[in-house]
Amino acid sequence: MSGPIEWFPELHPTGPVATKSLLIAASIVTIYKVIGHVLREYIIIPKTTILKDIDTLHTPRRGGKIPGRAVVCGGSIAGILSAAVCADHFESVLVIEAEAWANEHGTELPNIDDRVHRTTSSGYQTATAPRARIMQYYFSNFFQPPVYRAFTGLFPEVPRIINEFNLGAAVLGARLRMCFGGIDLKDPDPEEDGIADASITACLSREATEVVLRKALKESRPNVTFKTGVVSGFLGEGIGLAGVTVRANGAEEQVKADFVIDAAGPSQMSYSKWLGNAGFSVPSDLRLQYDAILRYTASTWTIPTHLHSKWPAPGGFKCGLVYTMSCDAESGDPKVLGFTLVENNQMLVMFGGASVSNLPHSLPELRAYAKNLHGVKSIPDWVWQLFDFMEEHEEECKPFWVDSSIPPLSWVQWQKIAQDGILPRNWIAVGDATMTLNPLYGQGIYKACVDSTTLDTVLRSISSSSYRLSNIPALFYKRLNPRISSLWDGGRANDYGWPTTIPVPGEDLSHNSWIRKYVRSCMMVARNDPEVLSIWWRVALMINPGTDIFAPWIALKVARYQLLGW
């Protein structure tokens, strides 16, 4: 008896048609992956990040340095980084800094015992910062790993200087240890992810960061000089600037410049005054601005060495993020709470948020604040033990409290007019002089690194002989815009989650809300999906481009969660 009749033998799974179909499918998948890889590696990463450009920082310039002097207005972090880049490309650099302390003592790490404490009218202890113009002087910094790469790329001396200041313990593998309003996400293991080296960062206070960078600048760039004074304006000359005016020692003087960088901070004086007075007509509608009504406080505790063995947090007494409860707009709670260990045995506790009133200024008030967080049920027991530790040893730890009210956040969109010949050809603005971001998201220093690294790439593309014919702002902002626009869009989307936020004129609080909801859903998926968690973690630390969390396979999982809840 013959076997079963095969009605359509050409469609049998072992037949040539099936084999051909499988080969076609495999080819499509392979082509899709290759195209995706090429698109990501050669277009998305170079265009939207500084991950590749960092490697060329402080490498020899071809064709010799550009004749003339660059003047940097402002000697804080953005100014220091910009000055280092300019020193690698120009014959000389002058940094003009308003505060004499920064130029006279700015390479010395202040002694904790020398801090000037005082009792406020409300009865709590605070401290007077030696840098009066730095609003967040006694706050902690969160460095994404590319920040530390940029620091050490510009300044190979940074690791040595950190060790000279006995701050070596602050260099560590990055950890987030974050809970987003009750969404608890565990850090993946960088060793298992194969990115242990790429995750190295430093956990320093704002105070120590500036000292380390300024010392590195002075030691490594002999062609950089410093001047104490207040920049009061620009000197226009044809299609460029001839220099700046400076008030110093009770008089005003003119300082010549072949290139001018505004790194003077959030007052954004180039936009509001300096360029206009120098004869350059800047449109009045160039600045986007919204107000999240941000208020927060930092409390600094110095933990004596003999108490380290009693430290209740997992992993022992080590620098880095200890615990962070971030805000979650979908829960309606704008409050944050974070504990960080930085240099010199200091613990910085930060709390506040959008329209948060009655911020704590005592340990009982801080404990009550934590108990009223929306995600309180997800706070681990050891955090409450940490509060007990603080209460038991408060007198020894000598805490003080510093308040900060954040002005409206803004972005001067120079890229809109940079190509039109309206701006001087030898000028740019960097740091807060271009964009101010919500400090609770820890992206300000990252943006300063993006600015300086982008400037380095632009100056490398210009020969010394053609510099005076080049339109620097056109080249700079064309490359910078796609690298910083996501910082603005993401932060604004989060801040628009609070009903008290005053939006950009012409927008309402629903603008770009899909970003906030998508990212939150991505975090919900990541709780139980190690692959999504790994990508989310890398994106949060700026190790991977932000577009990675919108990969089709992740978007499908997010859509499934949003539709089905799993």
C-alpha cells in the first residue's frame, strides 16, 4: 500500500520552496540588523551623542594653532572646559571670572572645618559658600560615565589630581540605585553587560568638581591666563567681535579677542543685552522658557571615620548614590529624596521638587517628608535605619541645610539664526548661557561636556588659515542642536506632568506628554525584563543613545504593556 498522498508536494516543509522562504526570511532579518547597526553606529551616535568625539579630545591639532586669543567669559565648569578646548586650538586663552576667590584659591579644596556656619532666622544651620555666584555650590553632582570620559579626555591629569586630593574613592562604577515614585529598578551588573570600563564615573560634590577641573586646566594649559572682573559687554567689529569690555578694580577696560565664548551662566547676557549693544540684532522670540516652580534643599552630613562600621546601607560606606526616590508625574507626587556619599566622608541629602512647600530643615521634618512620599511603601527598611543612624549621631555629623529656588528654565535657540549671518562669526554661548535644565535630573554638567566636545570637533574641522573666513556659530549650533534638544524635550515633558508648571507660551501641559508616558511604561516593562532594563540603564547613564529605548522590539513590549498591562 502506498503512503499518504501529498497533494501539494511543492509546499512540503522540506521542499525547495520552504527552504527558499526560510532563506529569504533570514536574509531580510540579516539586512534589517545590518541596516540598523549602520544607522546607529554611523549616523545616530555621531549625530546625537559625543561618544565618538570624546576620543579626539586633547589630541594634536593638524596645521598648527589658530593665531590669536580666545576669551572665555565665565570661569565655572562650562568655562573651564571651553577654555581647555580653546587652549588646544588657539595660541592663547584668557578666562575672565567675576569672583576673585575662584582665581586666587580655586585650585585648593576647601577644608571642611573652615566652613562658615550660621543660624538662619528660621533657626536651622546653614553654611556660606565661598563661591557666592554658584547657586548649587553645596550640592552633589551626578556624573554620567561620558562626563568622566570627557574630563579625563580633556585632562589626562584628572585621575592624578583626584588622588592628590585623596579623592580616589570617589572614582567608581556607575550605579543608579533609583526608585521612580514606587517603580523600583535594580541596577544591572556592568560586568555581565560587558561595559565595566564604560561605566566608570566619579561621585564628587559641586565644590570638589570645580577645584579638580580648574587645577587640571592651570597645570596642563600654560597658554591659559586668568583675569578677575565682570564682563559688561561685547565690542562689535563688522561681522564679528573685536573683544569684550570688563569692569575690574573700579574701572572699565577693553579686552581684545579673536574668539569669544559666553560661559557666564543662566543670566544669558549675550541674548538679553551684549549682542544687541554690540550691533547684532537678535530676535526677541528666540528664547523658549517655562517655569516648573522648582524648590529644593540639600543637607550635608560629615560622617566621622569611627562611625563607618555602623553604616546601615548595603555595600558598606562607599562613595556613590546610596538611594534615590525620583518624582513620578503619573502618581501626582513631585517630591524627590536622594542620599549620596561624596568625598571627605560627606553625605549629601537632597529633597524638593515642583511647587514643594515647607521643605525640611531638621531631621524629624526630613523623616516626615520621606513618610509622605507616594512611593513610601517601596522604600527599603535600611533607609529607615539610615534615618535612625542620622538621629543617633546627628551631633557628631554636624549637618547644615542649604535652600535653592530655581528660576524658569530656558533655551536660547541660537541654531535658528546661526545660518543667517545675524550672529558674530567668532562667538558662541555654552553651558547655562544657552540652556538651563532642571537640576533634579542631573544633566547640567553633561550638557557642558557636550558643548565643549562639540566645540573641539568644530575647531578641528577648520584650518588655521581659514578660521577668519569661517562662521563658527553656524558650524557649532548645527552640530550641537541634535545633541541637546533631547535633554530639553525630555526634561520639559517630565516637568509638564505637574499641574503647577507654567508652560512655554503657546504650549499647554499636554505638549509631548507621550514621551513621559512612554518612558514610564518602559520602566514598568524593565522591572521584569532584563534586556529592556539593560538598555534603559545604559540610556539613563548616556552610555547609549536615547533612541535605543525606541527600538522596535522595545516599542512593541511597551505597546503591549500599555494595551494589556503586562
